[in-house]
Amino acid sequence: MSRLLKIFIFVFSLFCVAVICLFLWVNSLVRSPQAISSLQEFAVTYLKADIEFQSIKANILDGFNLNHVLVTRSQEIPTKEVVGTKLEIDKLKVRYALLPLFLKTIKLSNVELLRPNLNIIQQDDGSWDMPNLDPSLQLLSKPSVQLFGQRFAFALDRLKLRHGEFIATHRDDWTILNIKGADVEGRFHEVPQKSDALGKLHFDELVIAHTLSMQHLRAPIHADHGKLILPQWHALSHEGNAKGSASLDFSAEPALYEIFMSLTDVNLSHMMTTFGENSSSFLSGLLNLEVDLEGDLSQISAITGTGNLEIRDASFSQLPGLQLLSNLLNLDHLADTTYEKVKGSFKIEDQKLTFYDLQAPDEQIRFTGSGYLSFDNQLNFEIRLAISPEMAERIPKEFATNFKHHPDGYRTLLFTLSGDLQNPKTNLDKKLAIDSSVLATDIQDFQSRREPSAASLDPETIP
């Protein structure tokens, strides 16, 4: 009996040594140039990307970690040369199930990306280089991979993304979209004829074109038949609220997206501060807006959409030229009016917002207008000012002749506002036949209110 026990102990010890040796061999193998080369070849084939990393730590029983990972668009793919687009990951954790490998299935129980940073830069031809998975590896279809001459089914159970950042930069070096503090978590599960997924996301901050900012955006995620769906998202935005829905269709080529967004009581003064320290006085009020957007991921800035807006308690008191016009026409009410409601409609196309039938009604003063504001903050508006018969009597005679008479007694003046949002220009000097230098002084005063003066930046003047 004791001899059998000794044999058993010997065999068991030999088995343990073999397992340890196998474990050490596998761990050294995954660090070998051949293994790293295989991983890079896998990335080129299925992710259409080149991958580099500082170090790897692996465990044959459960998975591996990659530290300081850099993923760039593969130049082995016969496409145009791509500049700038890259994904950096502080740590990539991959955990897998061992037994399914014997059934020709690679089952990743958990994939976690810690502090991923994706930076996409627009190319000279206007296109965007977006991630482009091999069709056999589409996670929302029936994925599979080719390894060691064999076809393996591919399954992902859980995906986590922690503290991520996403930046889309226009070729003229201004940021179209910036997402900070992105946390995403999802679970995938197989059902007949498809892959399904459920999850959730949270963004600390999302900023669109340096203008519209949202904080603490949250949404559930649902994936079905190659489509990623956010059935209802909500966020805070400039002291107001934002909500809506979104979908991303990966089954299309290129991937298509649709977004519905509703803004409620967004503080325009707060939003305008993104253009300068003193810009809040340019336009104020509470914005309510609804818009439907659509586009494809290959052309982020080619987004299109239509919508309607309403601004409650709107004021344009610091609109360039308006204070001068108020002084010249002897109409204090012109610059001081707060409009109960300003309404209008708009469309988004060709990288600009085009506004139609903007109306700011008041018993004494009426403004109507149309025009556009481009994504790079260029504007061009045609504005019609209408003054009631009672107030028109106060207009000095030398300017009254420049106004058109209407049958209802109102006097109207048509003028334009154009140029850069931070350096707008108007043609009021021509419309009123006044010295253009007078108008230029008024606009310079407007700009000085938007930017701190040199004196205010002098350390000796700071208390």
C-alpha cells in the first residue's frame, strides 16, 4: 500500500512539475517575438490596424494584460495614407475561458480598456478614417477568426471601457466633437441567428464644436441585428437639460447614425461664454430646441438635420451696431427690449446651421431674419427691423428716409450681420448713410467687451 502511495505521489509530483513547466513555457512564449508578431498580424487582418505595446503579462489559465498600447491605422491596407488617427490605451485587460478553446471557440469573458484615448483627424480630401473591422469579426453579427489554419467561433461576454476620451478634429485644426470621462459597460449573449447585447454608458462631458456642452450624459445601450441603440439618453446642458435617442447601424457600409435631441431651458448666456469671457451679453435667454440628425461615420462633419427652436425672454442688447442704431434713431427701447418668445426653424447641412423665419415680435419693435452659422463660427444673417408708427415718429428726419413705409404704418430697415462670430460686421453704415468709422468704433467696443483688455492682464493692476 505504501509503495502504491509512493508511486502516486511520484506521478502526481511529476504531473505538477509538468504543469508548472508548461505554464512557464507558455508565459515565456506569449512574450516571444513570434507571439507578438502573431498578435500584430491578427490586428492587421481583423482590426485593419497596427498595434504596439510596451509590455505584456499573461496567464495561460485566464488571460493577458497589455500595457501602454498604441493602435494606428494599418498602412499595409491598400488605401490612401492616413495621418494622425490613433487609439492609445493605458492598459488592455483580456480574460478568456479555457475549455471552449477545445470546441473551437474563443470566448472572451471580459475585455477592459483603461483610459483609452481615440483621436480621429479629418483627411485632406474631407473624409474621416474610422475603425473598420473585418466583416468576419463584427461583434454584432456572427463573428469568427482564422487561427492556426482553423476557423474559430468568436464570442465576447463582457466589454468595459473606463475613463476614455474621444476627439474628432477638423482638418483646419478645430475640434468637432470631444468626449471626456467615458465609461461604457456591456454584456453580449448569443441567441438564435444573431448576437444581442445590453449595457450602459456615462460621459462626464460631451462638447460639440466648442459650443454645446453636456455633462453627466447617461444612457442604456441595446444592440440588435448589427444596430447599436440608445433608446433614451439624458444630460445636463448649460444650466438646462438635454435628452433624446440615438442609433448606430454597423450593418451598413459605412456605418449610419441617427440622433434625436431635445434641449430644455438651456441658458444662452452660459453657452455664449464659450466664445469669450464677456460674450454672455451678446445673446441671452432660455433656449428650447428639438432636432433630428443623421449621417455616417466616414463623414462626421457631413451631419444633416432639421429642427425648431424657441428662445424665451430673449435679449440682443449687445448685438453689434444695435446700440449705435438705438442712439442714432433716438430709440432707447431698441437696445433694451426683452422678447417674450423668439421662434424659428433651421436645417443642418454643408457644415453649417441655416436658420429660417426667425421672429422676435414685440408691440413696438419687431425683428425677423434668416441666415447661417457655420461649424467654424462664420455667420451671415439678413435682418429686418420693423418699428411701430408711434416709435417711428421719434426717428430723426435724416435717417427716416432710409426706412421703408408699410401700409400698417410700420417702418422697416433691412441690414446684414456677417463675418466671424468673434469679429462680426454689419452694413448699417451704408443703410443709414453714416461714416463707417463711427460704426467701426461701435463694433470695436463690442469686441473689447468679449476679450480682457491688456490692462486687466497686467499683474500690477490685479488687486
